[in-house]
Amino acid sequence: MRHRNVRGRISYTSTKPEWQGRERGREWFNFSHHADGSVVMSAQCEIEEPDPTVLRNVTYHIGPGMVPQNLLVHLTVGDEFLGSGWMRHDAAAGTLSCESYGPSIGRNSELREDVGAFDGFGTHPIAGDGFLTRIMDVSKGPHRRRLRVFLPSPDHRGATPPQLAEVFITLEYVGEAEKTVAAGTFACRHFRFVDDSGDGMGGKTHPDYDMWVTADADSVFVYGAIDGYMMNRYELVELER
């Protein structure tokens, strides 16, 4: 086999008083790095708080040069099937399509032509957030870049049936920092997502989202913090590569 795997587990916690010291969810992820520069990310995410619970399974193919190729997602909310879908980006044709199904939306088929370049699919797994930071040119030093992404759900937990949602969000490179978590101590880059889109992502402004990601080509998510109404924390607890 010529590909190389990077896999691990992220623990979801909270600073809410009623959840202090307890795990409110978890995520298992795997990145398969191929010889041509393409990467396939797979992830399973479990969110227990807040209700209703969310179970998400995702497979995301990223082509050479971080060009998004296709995304497959399956969602269960409150232990009931919510929807599944497949999104495909044809960069040569300039099209973006989505085929999905959910009990509340029925069969959904979408095609956007002349979609132009965009920065990636917003997959909702935390590991994917960290990997997206690869598009930042850190040689410029601390700076901001406005991202154009397409999500299967604009909901902040990704808990709606898969449909194309275009979102603009700002990613800031803050600087270098070492971070110690359960999986070890890592040389990291500190990034921050800032929702300055005016109407907010999905109609609700997302609180600032700070992330620490390994300062290497793998861009492994190490730690994350979101305050505001969410008060979430994310920590890498296992890593194999």
C-alpha cells in the first residue's frame, strides 16, 4: 500500500457548569494521504450535548492542491435517521452538485453551474476544521483570509438534512504556540475562525473558534475552544501516524 494513514480521537467537553469534567461527545478520524497529493478524510462524530444527540459519518476526498472533490455524509439525530447525501465538485466543468435524501426534505437534487473556485467543503468534524487551515500561507505571518466554503448544513452542529449551503467565514493565523493535551505535546500553529458574515452562519453568528493545529504537513487538530453560547472544548486524546 502506498498511502499513509494519520488517525486519532478527539474528546468533546464543555465549560458549562453542568458538564464540567464530563465528556459530551467524541470523534474518531482518519486521513489517508496518497502519492498524488490527494487526501481522503473519514470521521465519525458523536454529540451528546445539547439534545438531541447527533451521530455523523463523513467521507471527504480532497484533491491535490487542497481542491475539494466530493463529500459523503450520513446523519442520525436523536437516534433517528435525519438524512444522507453526496456532494461533488467538478473543477474542470465548474459545477457543484448534491444528491441527498431525508424524511423531512424527500429526494433532493441540486446543480450549481459556474460555481468558481472555493476553499473547501465544511464537513463539521473537528478534524476537518484543523485540516482546512492548510490553505493558509503562514509564511506571511499573522493575517486573515476570508474563506468561501460549501456545507451540507449551515446549522452549527450540522444537524439538518444535507443540502448545499454557501458560507463565508474568516480564518485568522494568530501565530506559533506549543500545546500539551492528553495525546502529547505538539509544536502548533494557532488559528481562529471568525464569523463576520453579517447575517451569521446559518442565520446565527458563530462565536470565535480558536484552534491549535500541528505545525507540519499533516495539520492535525490538537485543541479547540469556542466560548459564547456554545462554551465547547475539543482535545486530541489519541494519535497514530
